[in-house]
Amino acid sequence: MQMKKWKPAGVVAEGDPIDIGGPNPWTQSWQRVQEAAVELPHPAHQSQSHRLMVYTIQVAGRAVEFAAGEVSANVWAFYVPVEQVGS
């Protein structure tokens, strides 16, 4: 089974720019990845866990993957993958 590790990219108000390894995701078309959502801690409040969906955006012919979800009213957490583990 393949498991992905994720690292926080940040928490921003909806629409505010954030660096996920490409252009501001709010200006791109998000494509949902066909895999289960991931359960990750809130970057600023580690005791809170949130269910985030996994998406990709296209950047210069390559897919940039990230997990994102609304963690409070109009506030979004973003995570990016760091490595593949398992087999």
C-alpha cells in the first residue's frame, strides 16, 4: 500500500496567495485526485484534525499536487506531499 507524507504549506484566508510550488492556486482550476481524502492536523493547532481533499493544478505541463480544506470560516489549510513511503 502506498502512503504519502504531507507537510504544511500554510493557512490563508480564502483567495489569499499561497506558495504550493506553482502559481497561486486560487487563480487555477483545481482537479480533484481520485483518492481518499487525507486526515491532517491543523498547521497552527496540532490538536485539531481536518479532512482535506487532494487536488492538482497544471503548471508548465506538469501536475502540482496539494491537499486543501476549509478549516474555519473562509480560512483554508494547504499541504504539499514530501515523499512516497511504502510499496
